Amino acid sequence: MAGFDKVVGSYAEAMAGLEDGMTVIAGGFGLCGIPENLIAEIKRKGTRDLTIVSNNCGVDGFGLGILLEDRQIKKMVSSYVGENALFEQQLLAGELEVELTPQGTLAEKMRAGGAGIPAFYTATGYGTPVGEGKEVREFNGRPYILEESIRGDFAIVKAWKGDRYGNLVYRHTAQNFNPMAATAGKITVVEIEQLVEPGELEPSQIHTPGIYVDRVIVGSFEKRIEQRTVRSAN
Amino acid sequence: MSLSREQLAMRVARELQDGYYVNLGIGIPTLVANYVPEGMNVMLQSENGLLGMGPFPTEQQLDADMINAGKQTVTAVQGASIFSSAESFAMIRGGHVDLTVLGAFEVDVHGNIASWMIPGKLIKGMGGAMDLVAGADNIVVTMTHASKHGESKLLPQCSLPLTGAGCIKKVVTDLAYVEIADGKFWLKERAPGISVDEIVAKTAGELVVPEVVPEMEF
């Protein structure tokens, strides 16, 4: 098993090799399914000038939002970034660059990047500011724009259960962008809630096969809720 | 009287059919879920990766790993499925969702929609709206007919940056139900108590008015 045992013992080891100026692809939607401890490790390391590819940028004080505190992010590639005041400040001050990308296009850019497809045509964004300057081609009478895929120097991922081989299962809607992010990193680092032994996960139920995964670390998670909406039990 | 938010949602709910997969945007569109007719089954799609969204959880059911596209905690109905964002947008982009309901700032006679960006104001992002309008065949836009200052939001040409081009065919406003075809708005229904003259006055784009304009039913 030694060659396939991807479990590392510390967060420092998990993020070893991350350098200034690198691109990091992060799983998560809002605060759901975010690799919260791997993000905290990037803050601790103090790595700067990062390009972060993630649907959102956390909130003030949690998730990717904490990387804004010491200005570690140079550029965000996201579909929606309106959840934190610090982000707004740095954006308006010109200290932070943002490439707004439609959510489905963002997911597909990661998927294609991990699958070895350099670009794809989509109708999403045609005729809008997103389509400006992009190649247009008609298929069956409809115009599509060419979107390039994304790969990261690192991908940081949150899963529920994982085994030593890096086979992963996500929990509920904490899946979101994580499976695509996992495929698109030169180095893919996953933090999991529960470590199981190879063979314990049903092979046909695995969401992310271990071939995509380089490092696994077991974490404990706060799992902060962004919009706590409940109804009465009656 | 112009329609309330609830009445708008009630009118949109008349577009539902049994067995529909439906994506509801944030705001008034979300309210449509409250007016699914008795005996009708629809499956709500949430673009973060949930098909079969249920009501908000009770305190006991609350789970940080179960949210909708508005980042609210939700539940899943029996028979729901959960999947990745890429899978979710394959459904949306691939035209598998039967009905999409979303809000807008403006629509025009060409079926263009502007809903995400007001130049000069902080731009938060388009989220999944561009994918939804590009992928869906059956889209209903819900919005007020005119701004608070009385300026029409049904225009000859959208003035704001677009979310999608040539993709909108149905608009439910607080004054009327309007369809878009052949480069024109077509008045189909008026809100109870609203005169055709008021609708005409508040529609900047070319509006075709039939001899009889029925009142909306809910």
C-alpha cells in the first residue's frame, strides 16, 4: 500500500510546495463543503499573490475571506462574490482583481481542465459582457462562445469519507464544486471528516477515484452556516 | 391594484405542470414553491447540486451540508438526488429543466434580459443566471412593470449589460402577463383592476394589444 497511501500527518505537510503567485482551485459553494482548515493553513503560511478559483470568496472572518485579511489573494475567479465587506473594500481600492465567470461555465472549466480538454463552446454568456473578446462559432444556427478550461497548481478539496488511496465520498450538497476541483490540481489536497481503510467504501459509490488525489488529511470542521433557515416542528 | 409578491408567485405557479423539473431563482421566484397546485408534483432543482429540494429544516433536521443555491439550509424530498455543480449545470445547459423562473431589471422586445449588473454599482456576480437563461427553453421572468420612479422595465432595447440574449418569451409583472415574439411584446393578461391604458403607458417597447385583454386568474 505504501505507494498509494496518501495520508499526511500535518496541515503543513498537506500544503507543502505552495508558493507565491500560484493558482489554487478550491471546492465549496458559499461556506458549504469548503476546505476550511486547508484555507487556514494557507493563511498561516502567508503565501501571497495567489489566484484563487472558487465559486465564492467566503465571508468576513471565515473561509476564503480570511485570505483577504493579509492581502494574500491577487485575483479571484468566481461567479458570485458579494458576501464580505473586506472583499468589496479591496476590489474598490484596486488591490484585488476579479474575473466573474458564470457558475456553470466555472464548473465546466474545472471539469474540462481535469479531463484534458483545453476549451469548450457554450451558449452561456453569448451577447453579454462575459462573451466580449471571445471566439464565437455557430452550431445548428445558434452562436456559442469559446471558453478555456482551468488547471491549478494546487486544488484544495473537502470530502466526507476518504480512504488512504484517496477515494472520496462527499456528504449531501457539500459535494458541489469539490469533485471537479479534485481533478484539476497539479497537486490535489483533500481534507476529510472520516478516514476509512481501502475496501470499506463501496467501489461503485465513490464520487472521486483516488487517482486524482495526491494528499489526504483528516480534519475537524466548524461547518459554519451562512443562512440559517428553519421552520417550526409543527 | 398591482399584484403583490405573493400574487405574482401565484400567477407564475399557473405555468407549472405535473411532472415538471423547475428551477426557481432568488426572491419572488422562490415563493412560487408555496403555490404548487394541490395534487401536482414538481421537483425543484437547486443549481448547487440538488434535485428535489424540500422545505426548510426543523431545528432537529438542520444540517450545514444541506443548502440551496441561496445558501439557505434546506431539506431534500423523498426521491431527491444530489450531485456535483458540473452535473447540475449539465442539466441546466442541456435543456433538461422544464421551467426556469427568475427576476430581472429589464427585458426587451428581442427577448434580451438584464438582471445582474448595474454599472457604477458594486458588481457581485452573475452566479448561475447566465447558464439558466442560456440553457432553458421555458423561462418565466417575474418583475415589476416599471421602476419606483415610473420608468418602464419592458424596453425596445435593454440599457443594462445583458444576462442573456434572445432567450425570454414570457414575463409576469405586477401589471400584466406579456409574451415576447417577432420583436414585440404581446399583451396576454392584465392584473385585476389594472387598465390596458396603464399597461400601455408603462411599456416602452412596442406592445401589441388585442381587442380583449382578459384579467389574470390565479
